[in-house]
Amino acid sequence: MTLQVGLTGGIGVGKTTVSKILSHLGVPTFNSDLCSKDILKKNIRVKKDIKKIFGNCVIDHSGEINKKELSCIVFSDKKKLQFLNNLIHPIVMQRYNKWLSTQKTNYIIKESALLFEAGVSSKLNKIILIKAPVSLRIKRVSERDKRTKKEIQNIIVNQIEPSHLYHKVDFVINNNGGLLTPKIIKLHNQLLNCF
Ligand code: ATP
């Protein structure tokens, strides 16, 4: 049986970076956030519902969802964030379960910024939390995304404070600027020994 390991943490902590290192080590990874983006782009029913609830301001001139506008709205309104999660999450789960059924390694990684918010954490065998200092996260995300410091801070304050999750997770990786790869190799070996 393939065991399911969740990988979570707030914006810009380095989830995808850690996933890529694990992927190089041969671990299959499923990126829930990329999957959500794909659903937002392609799922006609989801797009229709979003337009109905959030209005035309979240649709750009080519008829696509304006993700920057949408994230500004939902990250300053918890109810709207919940609505969006409820709309997209069941479809992500369907795709994930289908993907999982084809995996054959000892363990797989399910990456998601909203593992706890989406209520899927109990279905996972182990959970890794990535953390990094807020100042470093803001610096890295503003270089990556051209978002303003204020926009990034707004997302951070609406996400769960990492220290509130320590007792719910199995591993905490501090991506604080030191060498990351050795930490992930050590984690990988620990995970292989768990199973
Ligand atoms: P998001 O939640 O926004 O998807 P994330 O948690 O997946 O972000 P990454 O995309 O992995 O975070 O990292 C954010 C940015 O910081 C990226 O540009 C990445 O290359 C850079 N980064 C992450 N970790 C490190 C590191 N240890 N050293 C240098 N740059 C890093």
C-alpha cells in the first residue's frame, strides 16, 4: 500500500521547492494548488458559479478567472474563501484519488497550502509542515510573483499561524535560508523508515 504524506505550510514557505527535491529522490508528488488552478481555468461549472458569486470583477477580458483579483477577495473574507474551497475541493479530491490509485511507491506527497482548512489532514498517514520566517517569505514571494508586500501580508494573516499546527504534524522543516537539500534527504530517510 502506498502511504500518503501531506506537505503543507503558508504562502512562500517553500512547499513546491521541497516537493521538487523529493521528486528528484523518486517520490511522486501531487500539487493540490496547481490542480485547483487548473480547475479554475478549465472547469466550466466552477467558472460559472464563481462569476455568479463574486461578480464580473473576477473575470478578465478573455473570459478567464482573474486569479489575482479572486485571491485578493477571498484572502480578506474568510466566508468567501470557504465558499471557494467548498466549490473546488471536491474536484481536487476526485483527481487526487484517481492519481493515488495509480501510484506504486512506498509513499507519495500531497502538497497543499490548505491541508487543514480543507479538512483532509485526517486522511493522511503523515504530515510535514514547512515553515520560514515571514520576512523571508515576503521577499521570496514578491520576487517570484510581483505581488505587493501588503498583498502577501494579507494572505499570511488569513492563513493558519504555523505554531498552531505543530502538535498536529509529524515533521517540521525550517526553510530559513540554510541548506535545504540535506534536511529533505534526512526527512526522506525518516519517512522510508516509518513505513
Ligand atoms: P506558494 O504557497 O506561494 O505556492 P510555496 O510554499 O510552494 O509557495 P515555493 O514556491 O517553493 O513556496 O518558494 C517560494 C519562492 O522562494 C520560490 O521562488 C523559490 O524558488 C524560493 N525558495 C524557496 N525555498 C528556497 C531556499 N531554500 N533557497 C532559496 N530560494 C528558495
